[in-house]
Amino acid sequence: MQDSRIMIGIVRTTFVGILCCVACNCVALDLIGSASVNVTSDTATAAKERAFDSARRQIIPMALRGVADSAAVSNAVRGASSSELADLISASTIEGERTSNTSYSANITMTLDTVATRAWLNSHNIQNWIDNSNSVAVSVDNNVAYVTITYGLSDWIMINRIARDSGVNISTRSILGNQITVEIPSNARKKFVSGLVASGWRYADHGSIIQIWR
């Protein structure tokens, strides 16, 4: 039986929007965020418009956390027009929508368009790590995880120590600047993640993609 592996790209930032080609299928790791809004205005239409603008201003920094300079993103979002931010959104879903003649509330999830977002970040001279052309070929049984290293070599040493203490064998696949790709057997995923969490790391499960940072 062929071992399945988790490929972990270790990057300086939290989360990179990246396309991961799995076997013959492409799985897109989108930049997604959610916000709960409850807005009152003069009319129902105005309340809904304000609610969506509020949601975008919450979600965009959230979705770009780790992908770009957080402080610069927050400043740019504060100074951006509603239409400018709306152009960055590729899809929205709404749950729990409630309206009245003067109010609007809902739980809104938005997906950022990777190409438009990267162009927007670049136009504001915001350092970012979104690479639309970046892809990793993996087998259909593999998972991909991205681990943020905040303290450089010390974080990398800690990752190796956690793997060793968890009895998990990892192998370095590639090193490119601050991005390090390693492999571990997929059946060791839970044990490895548990070891990370016990050592103060955090993670988010995005289906076939795992985000790990501290």
C-alpha cells in the first residue's frame, strides 16, 4: 500500500491562497471569511447596503490575515470605497437573513477573488504572498497544510521537535526562501496536529487544506 502524505508548506505568513492540483482534479483554497451584521438605516435598502459594506470591511482583513501585511490591509480597507471593496468579492452566501423597513441582519460569508485581490494589494503597495500560479501536485489521498513560521529557524526547529516527540517522520521536500515543504504520512496527521496544538500552535481545517500558525 502506498503511503499517503501530508505536504506542509511552511511560510512566513498565515495563509496563502493557492491552487492545489489533486490527482486530475484541482482543489482551490479560497480566501474566505464570515461576519455577522446588524444594521439600521433610513430604509431597508440602505440598511442592506450598509450591512454588506460592513461585512466586506470585516471579512477582507480576516481573509487576508497572514496573506498580506495586516496593518497595511486594515489601513487600505478603511480608506477604500464600498465599490472598490465590492470588486474584490467573487461570491457571497447569506444565512439567517432578517429584514424590516429600517434594518438588516444576517450572517454573511464572502469569498475573495484571488486575482483581483492580488492586483488590489499590489496597487496599494501592500506586501503580499498570494501567488496565483503556485500549485502543488499531490495524489488524491494527500492533504496540504500551510504552517506559519513567525520566528524563523526557531519555529522550524520546533516543528521538527514536535514531529519527533509525536513519533512522526517528516522529510523536507523543498526549501525556497522562508517557504519549506515537508511530507508526513497522512495517517499521522491527527497526531502531528495534536502535538502542534499542545505546543501552543493553532490550526484551521479547510477540508483538504490545513492552516497552522502560532
